[in-house]
Amino acid sequence: MYRLAIFLILSFLLLAGVGALLKHVTLPAILLLLALSVFVFAAARIEEKENLQRFGTAYRRYMQATKMFIPFLF
């Protein structure tokens, strides 16, 4: 699975947030999903930076070949 998307757990967290939003669409729910998205993206960037320091060029190649959250898209 990790050959399709790097951050699977974070992807599913975002998916759960979208599901919760679709169940009850309100302004606070939309704002919470936006905040969740920002924090998830920030966490992914921090993890990428740590992995680049630890694994170097091999991880950079992996990043170039694999999408961050959604396979084949993003």
C-alpha cells in the first residue's frame, strides 16, 4: 500500500473528517475540517523532512515516485 501513497494513516484521518462533515454540514464542521487539513498537511511535511534527513536520496526518490495522500492524484 505504501507504494501508492506515503501517508496512509493521515489520508484516512482526512477521509474520516470529510465523512463527519458530510454527515452534518455546518460552518463549525467545515472550519474543523479545514483546521484538520492544515494540521495533517503540516504533520506530513514534518515527517517528510525527518525522513529525508534519515534516509536521504532513497527517500527523495520514493517521494518522487509516490503521491503524498491520494494515489495517482495528490
